[in-house]
Amino acid sequence: MRVAVLKGGRSLERQVSLRSGARVEDALQRLGHEVVPIDVGADLVDRLRAVRPDVAFVALHGPGGEDGTVQELLELLGVPYTASGPSACIRCMDKVLAKHAFQDAGLPTPEFYAFSQTAFEELGAGRALPAIEERLDFPIVVKPAGQGSALGIKFARRAEDVAGALVAALSYDTKVVLERYVAGRDLAVSVIDGPGGPEALPVVEAVPNEEDFYDFEARYEIGRTTFTCPADIGADATARAQELALAAYATLGCAGFARVDLMLEDTTGELYLLEANAIPGLTDTSLLPLAAEAAGVPFDELIARIVGLAVARVTA
Amino acid sequence: MSRDETPRRSGARDLERYAGLFSQRTQAMKSSAMRDLMAVTARPEIISLAGGLPDTSTFPAEDFAALMARVAVDASARALQYGPTEGLDEVKECIARVMAAEGMEVEIEDLLVTTGGQQVIDLVCKTLIDPGDVVVAEAPTYPGAVPVFVSYQADVVQIEMDEHGMRTDVLVAELERLDRDGRVPKFIYTVPSFQNPAGVTLALERRHELVRIANERELLILEDNPYGLLRYSGEPLPTLYAIDGAEYVIYLGTFSKILSPGLRLGWAAAPRPVLDKLNLGKGGADLCSSTLSQQFVATYFAERDWRTYLGTLVELYRKRRDVMLEALAEHLPPEATWTEPDGGLFIWARLPDYIDTTDLLARALRENVAFVPGRAAYLDGRGGSEMRLNFSGVGEDDIREGVRRIGKVVREQVALYSTLTGQQPAAAREAAPEPENVVELRRRAG
């Protein structure tokens, strides 16, 4: 098959996407496919029309590639593509939509409030902040609604920090989430579709090497975080985390594969859904490949399966 | 065997497989979200005030062609051959002339030609630093030195600056504190003139003071002086090397800013025993710096007046500095402050502490403009509200437009913050309140 690998693009996660793309290309070549790498830009439609791929492997992360934009184009051009369709991508990329969907489906997610920049500028939403602070208690996690990586995520430890954290988060998106901080263990459950429906992979835990719980960036830096898979959290919590991940996957309407991030609260032992990533990283340090390998699915087989699902979706 | 027959091993254990082989040193090296962010600044549509680039377009192409042709005719075999590790004598003569222009006398035996000034920082660390050794640097320090210090696992103590450069009183207090812990820094790293990134210059009295401290305490100073000859206003000051008489100062110079960074040629002048070690370190690193580049430099100095081109650069950069200072006064809100450098390539701006310049960069990139977030110049997480702006590598129109765009996003965040907190933004530059924790580096324009 001729497979176009869509990677790069203009998002802030361009570098990660290039690494994911390169690794996918290697695997596709080993699988005997004809690989056409495309660094996504203004000529994407022309390139796709010229290349006429049998399937497009979307290895894009962040806004533009993971938020349904590219998927919409691929639908229009009639090119089969990997992973979720536009609507699931939109829901995953927007943490506000995702969290509302979780709540509506009765799935646990940390209590939150979401605002647009307009709400602050035109509706005086800033006046409501003290009430929010009272309800969520400190520290409060402040996140841009639509940024896939750790960029822009801040911890407000006191009331004085909240405005600055909001300004930071609004650097990335016009919508922000203020969320109750769940102190606990940081888990990720990847889901891949299979013949018998979606299947949850072993749980990965991100363990910071230093005790800097407030430094989100540390979790994404090689050497500052250790990933253990399967996570040593006991059979019950493992089963519950996998069940929640599958429920989140279904609720958001994901297809092909996705990664769901959760917190296991120290004090209560409760699990909470944080977010879902429609196109999680596929680099050699990424969690989905790590989990797949732990489940006995080597990277090449994972890629073969993902491509197979994309083709099957069209022919079905 | 072809690649098809031997599929490369793959899998999530790839990193794990190699990670076990990495040294402690490389494990300390980090890739970060900020690095990914900076990678985006290279997009062509972006006006990048983030670089530290000289404007090489001003070097006459005909001269370059003629000089390279001369190298080919006169010294083809030598230019294509290995050279001595310490560098060609002809080049050291050129270096002596450049140093003389800043009032330094140097014997060519005291010189080591290096692959850019950056190599001197690496070689000095290689020579002096064991893991955990203390290095003293300025706060903020040259962002390019940070990964070098990290890779040698130095414990870096950063000393704050004001508009007269590193505060020697703070330095003394810090040295005494270290003393009490039984620790002695191996060297003090400083960019005394038109500092990268802060743009400030170490005052004359402090230069003497710093040299005196080094002598008394028998500490080495690494004087990084790439921009000394790029002075646009004010009177030249003696280098630490000149004041010290080459006792405790290792001097770092470079052709990058007075001629071309593409040549990758810099140098060290150091006390002989230190120089010998640097030389051995360099032998291991790269045997010798490019002989082709060295032949070019020697020919250039023989056939052209190097000061003429330097004069062209000084005129060009002075105008660009002035344009940037004007643009900053016009577009940045009164809450912002910045330095007014007398030379070099950089202006350092400080925003209200509720603005995080790493996040601001993400916003600025959507306006197609980039700068270096302040954290890149600290090893201890400080600098979150600061930024480095380069004025040498960008044309005047782009400087104006770039600063206008930065001003737009900064004002937007100031307004948003005041909406959120109910505080009024400062009304005008003159009436700006003085944030009490922003005393150092303060110099208000306009």
C-alpha cells in the first residue's frame, strides 16, 4: 500500500510529531509499504491529490493535526486515515468538551470550571474567581483547554497566583480550565481497537524522579521521570483504570487508538479521568508504544494494526 | 545485508536499551518543552528576535570570493591539510592585533586557536570541573554556556547584576557563604562587556574589584568577550585580562562577531599551565580547528583592513539598537523595563512578574514573532518574566514590526491581568509604579 505519513505541521508539538512520524515511517517500510512522508503545510491538499495514498497515517500532535482539522480535510478528499474522526478529535482536543462529556456520562473527572477569555473580558468572570477558589481549594490546576502537551499548565498555590496562571494558560488558547488538584499517582492507559472491539493496554505510571510535584514539565523530560509499565497499583485499581479508559474512549467516540490520562488519588484511592489524547505520541519514549510492548504487541505490529483498522473502516 | 533482510529492531525499549549506556554527564542533559518551542521559531514567516546572529549579509561577496581564491592559489595544500592543535602562527598574529585593539598585549605562545569561542567554555570546564564543582556566573548568564555547565555537572551559582554588571558585593557575600561550606569555586564566568543576554557592561571600578577578588582568593576568571569591539556609545573600558596581566584571567575571544561565525574560529589566551591543559583537551576534541578557515582569516587580515568591516558593523548595529530602543519605548507598556546596551547584540527586557515569557512566546509565535524566554539564561528557574531580544541579525523594519507584535501581546496580557485582578494597568510610562523586586537591571527608556 502507499501510505502517506502526515507529520510536523505548525503546532508547538511539531518536534514530537516529527519524531513520531519518523518512527512510524520506519515501521511502515519494514512492513513493506510504500511510504510518502508529508510535512504538513499549505500545500497539503495538493500533495495528497498528487500522491493519492491508499491511506494516510496521521502522526500530528496538537492543534491543527489532532483537533479534527486535518481529519475533516481527509474526509473531504476521500483518503482513509488512521485514528479518530473529526468529532472525536474535537472532543479530545478540547478539555472542556471532554470533561463535560465525562460528567454527562457519569465518569469521574476532577471538579472544574471553564471560562473563555471573552467571559473574563466582557462578562466580568474574574469576579467569580474567589467563589471558585473556595470550592476547588488550593492548589488549583489551571490549563489551556486545547493544548496537548504540558505547555501552559500551571499550579496556583494561593489566590494571588490564579490571575497569573490564567494569563499563562490563555497564551495558548482562548479557553481555560480551572481544575481541582488531585494529589496522587499519574497514570496513562492506552486503548487500541482490535477484532473484539477496543482493548485497554497495561497501565503506565509516570513517576517523577525528584519530589517536584508542581513541575509538570519534569514529567516530559527524559531522565526526570521514570515510566513503569505495568503500573504497580494492584489488580483492582488496574482493572478500574482500564475500565474507565475504555469508557472514556467510547464516550468521546474515539477510533483506532487513543491514550487516556488519569490520576489515582492518594487519600481516597479514587480514580479520576484527566483527558484523552486522540493522537498520542509514537516516539521511542512515548507511552502508547511502551504499553503495547508490555502487552506483547511490538511497535511494527501496532502500526500494522492501526493501518489495518483505517482501511477496514472504509471498506466496512 | 540490505535493510530489508535485517529489519532494525524497534520497540518502546529503544530508549531503555541505550539509556543504560549513557554517562551520568549526558543523563544530566535535558530536552525540554522550551526547546521544542524554540524549534518553532525557525519558521520562515517568523520575525525572530531570538537569534544571536551577526548580519553576515554585509560582508562583501566579491571580497569573500577573491580571498578564498587567494587561499586556493597561495596555500591550497596547507589549507586542505591538518594543522597544529594550537592554531597557525599567522592566525595568532591576527589575534594579537585584535586584542591590541582592545588594549591587550599578548604573546602568541599564550594563545590557543579554537573552534569558536564556545569551545573555550567547553575546554575550560573540561580542564577545571569535576562533578559538583562550583562555577560562578552572572544572573542571567549566556544561554549557550548553560548546557556546557550542565554537561560537566557543575554547580552554578549565579550572581545578580545591575546596570553596572555583576554586583561584586553580592559576589563577595556569596564567596564567603561558599567558604563557610568549605567550597571554593573553580572559576568565575563573566561576559563583562555588553553582556549576553542582559546587555549591561561591567563598570570600571568593578572590573578592578573583580580582578582583585580573583587574585586575593586565587580564583580563575573566564572572561568571555565576543562583543568588546562592537561599541556604539560610551568610552571603551579595559578588559579584565588587561587589568590582571594574565595572572588569573582566561580570556575568550572570537572572530564570529567581527568577521564571521561561519568560520568557527575563536581563541583563548591563558596562563601557560592552564593553556597547556586546554591544548591537550582540544587535541582530544578535534585535533585542530579548520585550517581552511584559519588560512582565510590570515589572508583577510593581510589583504584587507579588518577595522573597516568592523566599522561597517558598528554603524549598522548602532542604528538597529536605536531602532529597537525606540520601538520598545513606543510599544511596550509602562510596566516593562529594559536595558540600554552601549554595544553588543542584545537587549534584556523585564515584564511584570505575573507574565511568564515562556508562555508568552507561545502566544507571540501566533503573531509570528519570537524572542528568547528568560529562563534559558538561568540554571535555577529564575528569569520567568524576562526575555532576550536581538537587534543585530534583523533589519530595521523587521525590528520595528517585531517589537510592535511583542508589544501587542504583552499589552494584551497586562490588560487581561488587570481585568482579572481589578487593578488598573499603569497609565503612562512616567507614572509607572516601580515594582520593588525589579531594581536590578532597571533602566527605563523614553
